[in-house]
Amino acid sequence: MSLDTLREAADRARANAWCPYSRYPVGAALEAEDGRIFAGCNVENAAYPSGVCAERVALGTAVAAGARRFARLVITSAAAEPTPPCGMCRQALVEFAPALDIVAITPDGRAASWSLAHLLPSPFTPSSLAHD
């Protein structure tokens, strides 16, 4: 899948973001290993902790559609600097794609990329739950 295609999907989702409190719209496009694209936007709530990030909306949509393995995540926002996923989103993503490639793109096209393993070097995973 081309980066432009993923960016366009993230931008379309970002246009629908519900962010009346932060005024910080975010879109995410998660590419499954089979090539399907799942998009999400942030959805805020007056009870702030009830809001959900674009990355986790995309992940939930993908899981609901049966996708379990992912290759890349593209994030677009209104930020001046490319912004990686928050810690909660990193933790949610590592469950399915510990080696996920992540690209963040600003409105003017500046981009940065990371691996999820770099952003979350010592994750809490299902193996962390193992007990004797």
C-alpha cells in the first residue's frame, strides 16, 4: 500500500474527528497485513477520560472486521511536528503488532517514522501474564 493512500485515508478520517475540547483533530489509517485499510479519528467526550484516540478507533474497527495482523500505521494531525501515538495507544497496538511501522505526517507534509518496538521498548504483553 502506498504511503499516499494511507495518508489520504487518515486525512479523511481526521476530517470527521470529534474534538470540541482540544480542537486537535487526529486521523489514523491502519494497514492490515492483507492490505485492508482501517481508519479512525479521535472522539472526545465531556468526561475527558471517556474519549478515545484515532489510533485505537482504527484498531477497534480492524479487530471488529477480523483483522489481527498489521504492517503500518499512518497518523495525521494538525500538529506542527509529526506526533507519535500516546502511551495508551502504543500499549493497545503492541498486542497485535509489536513490530508495527508508524508514520506521522503534518498538514504541510513533514513526516517522521518509528517502529512500535522503538516507541515501546519493554511492553506489557500476553506473555507478561504468564504465571506458574
